[in-house]
Amino acid sequence: MLKILPEKISNLIAAGEVIQRPSSVVKELMENSVDAGATSITLIINDYGKTLIQVLDNGSGMTKEEAELCFCSHATSKIDSIEDIDRIHTFGFRGEALASIAACADVVLKTRKNGEDVGTQVHIKAGKIEGVSEIATATGCNIAVRNLFFNIPARRKFLKSDTSEYRQILNEFTRVVLTRLNIEFKFISNSKEIMHLVANESFKQRVTTLLNTSMLKVSKDLLEISVDTTVVRISGYIGTPHSAKKSQQNTYLFVNERYFRSPVLHKAVMNGYSRLLAEDTTPAYYIFLNVPDGEFDVNISPSKSEVKFENEQAIFQILEATVKEAIGRNAFVPVIEFANPDVPHEISSADGFTITPQEREAYSKRSFKKPEIIYDPLFNPFKKDDEHIFEREPSYDLSQFLNLGDGLIAINNPNGEGVMVIDIVRAKQRIFYENYIKTISGANIAIQEELFPKSLSLENAKYTVLVENSDYLKSIGFEIRPFGKNSIVVSGTPSNFNGEKFSVEDCLEEIAELLLQNTSSSPDAINPESIALKVLRYTNFTPQVEPSQSFVNELVRQLLKCSSAAVCPLGGYCFTVISKEQIYKQLL
């Protein structure tokens, strides 16, 4: 039987489309403040936005009539006709945000129109106005949202971990402040000022504050891009290839000062770097597109984070070419050795710098040939006479070994005829990886006290999550303590390192990412293998001296005790066995 849903239920359904988590409220309220012409905006949150989200601004404010009307569905001052949808220059235009927020929270709005003597206070709870009164308040708006989702317990129950919700709030804050350099912003969490961004600073100065790093590092790691065409005007900054990261958060696309997501244009950026990026890494980028009115549509989803372009393919090609041009202009291109006959003398391109897929494929076929490694993929060094497995402490003669150079050694195959060639670095990585997992999986881990404790400056979200999880960090071998604003001191690291060169800053940043992405309420849910891989990536196992006999003996002994001795955790083989027959074959 068909029926019309009660208004209360339909409002909650609509609220669920627009307000999905605390960060959704932050986005809508901050964008309203920007649209109101504010020059100063303050964001205040308590308990990661679950108990309080408050935004104060010095914008145009509202009259008493407007203050009451703003909580009604589709109440907006941004558009008047259908044609206006094709020329939107404000963040908001649907008139859904405040109505949706009021439907699932306890909201108090204090506002005063510029030029009026008194202001208005509106208290609305679960979509029902509790009271309207005149008050003395500053010009602009002060809106406090308390107990979000108090009347939708299922939605509140399925919010992610506190650190994850905090990161989402910080993301929404960042997306707004990057587009409004002329506005002063403050961010306060649990009565502590997290960030203060002054008005009229340069883009690099704002990024410096957001990342809590130095202007020198930002200037060194970012390249400016700029192009102006009849289809699109592109400006902004892209990261240098060497600054790319495996877990990159700083990827921002804006169209006419509005943040949006686009896998297609992200691919255009990545194509622009060609083969200059390390495997599985992503560069930072802050890219601003300016497209004529009517040639893109933001009215796709309630969150307004998706955009459809009329000339998307053309924008894709222009963006890819712009990134390539910036990379080439700054000499981040591989050096071609002309003396080597196997290397092509030039990359054939019709216009000089834009390479088509066909040209790229043709170039690849003329590039260096991958050296052929001869080995038996079915060979198992742990089998003996096809039935016996190596003992844990095998007895074999390593009285002789051959140093092949570049971290390779050759020994007699401990399990029969032939030669075993071992990659020292990969072997040490496998040994370290398994030992570290066993250590952090146990009850107590040995921590090596740093002779010279190192101080690290971090982004706010990473600083917060590391400090809040300091006990967990200690359980995996890292001892830290707060040291000033958004900085920590590392006073201890896992004793497993045994003097290996280790980048504690990069490692802790990666662990912070894991903690931020953890949806569980406990960091113990993080897989120990994930932690071990992060640590492994930032530990340098390159031999510093020539390998000795005792070193080789111990390396082989420990390697063959590993559960997966043949494969390196970061990829590739730790060793290969060349049989006597294969050696004879190569000599024919």
C-alpha cells in the first residue's frame, strides 16, 4: 500500500544523504561562512565533533526572519532560477545543509545582520524549533551543533574511530582554507588551538602551516604549473618525483575554487610523470582548474564532490601535458646515454613533448632489455632427496664463499650440487622482517634508548594520532613524548635494528597513516605484518664493509631458519640456485 512518509522521517532520510559524519557538518558550515563574505572563520570541535561542532564568522549575518527560515528545506539565497544552476559561484546552492543538520542534532544559531542593533538566537532540535529570541551578539553567525545523530543511534554507532573522524574533519577544513587565502582561519579542538592561518598569505605559506613543515622544504618539493587555454585555465603546484609517497594524502583538485574528486584527472596527473615515480608512489599536488560557466556541472550528488565536465577529454590532455612540461622544465628527466647502442637517441613525438600511447609503447620496445636470470623456479632448497626437510640447525660447509660485488655472494649449495647466489640486502630484510614480527607479537619488546633523541615536526593529524597511541607505539618498540606544538621527541627505537641505518621520521609518518586509516577502536587490530613492512621500507640494509666469513656463516644460518627464506618481503628473491647442469650449459 502506497503512502506519504511523515515529514519527520523524510527529513531524516534527506539528512542522511547530506550529513554522513561530523566532517560533513564542518564542510557545510564553513562553506556557508565563506559564502556569507566572512574574512575571519573559527572552527571549534569537542570529542572529535560528536558532542560539539561550532563555527563562528564575521560575515553578513541574518535577520530574524532569515534566521528562522534558514532551517527549512531548500531555503537558499544562492539561486533564483533554473539558469542560475549553470553559473554557480558559491559553495552552497541547494538549501539542504542547515535543514539536514537540524534534523539530526541539537542546534543553536546566534546571528546579527550588519547594521542592526540586536541579533537573533534560534534553538532547533531534531528539526523542531525550541525557541526564538533577541540577543546581543557580534555581527555574523555563531552556530553550534551539539550531540550529532542523537536521534539516529544506528548512524552514530557506525561512525569510525576517533582518529579517523578527526582526520576527515581536518581534510574538510584543509579543502576550504586552500581556496581562500584572503580569509583568516582558526581551528580549535578540545579547547586547544590546533591551527591559525593568517589572511593574505601566499599559497606556499599556507601549505607550510598546514603541513607543519618549513618553507624551504615546501619550496623544494613543489613545482609551479600554469597554462591558459580556451577550454581551461590551470594553475597550482605539483610535487617533485623524489617527494612522492606510498600513502599520499595531499592530492587536491579544485574547479572554480570548489574541491572535487576525479579518478580520471588523477590519472592525467600520474601520466604526466611518466616513469619518473617509484613503484606504488603518488606525488602531492594542488591543482586549480578554472572552467567557463555552463561547461561543468556540480549538481551531481548531495555532497557536491563530483563534477561533470563538458570537455573532460580535452582537459585530461591539457592537464597531462602541463604536468609533463613542468617536470621537463625543472630537468626531472632521465639522462640518455648515447654511447649505449641499446638506448634510443630520442623519444619520437609529433609535437615535441606530448607522447601518445603508441609512441610510448614504441619507445619502451627500444629501451634497455631486462637481464635474463637463469634459475629453476621449481627448485626447493629445503628438500633433501625429495622427502626430507632441512633441520632447523643444518650442518653444511661454508668455509668458502665468493664475493660477487654489489651485495651478492656465492656459496656452495647447502642442499646439494650447484651454486647458491644470495642477495645480502634482501636476505637481511627477510631475517629482520620475521624477527621483528615475532618480537612485536610477544609480550615485551626491547627498546634501544637513543643516545641523541630526535625531534620530529608532523602534520597535526599525524601528531595527534601518534601522541594518543604512545602506549601502542611503545609496544612495537618506539618511545615518544610530546615536544611543543605538533612535534614529538623519539627517545627509543626497536633494538632489532642492531645499528642499521633507519629513517625514524619516515617510518613514524607511515605508522601514523596506518593508525589514521584504522577503523577499529583499538590499534591492536593493525596487522603486525603491516607495521613490519613500514619499518622495513625505511631501514637501510646495504652492507657497509666487505662480507667476512663469520658474517656469511651467520647470514645463511639465520636465513635458512626463516619460514619463507626464498622471498623478500619487499619483493624479489633472497637467493637463487644455479645447478651444475645450468653452469655447463652456459659454457657450451
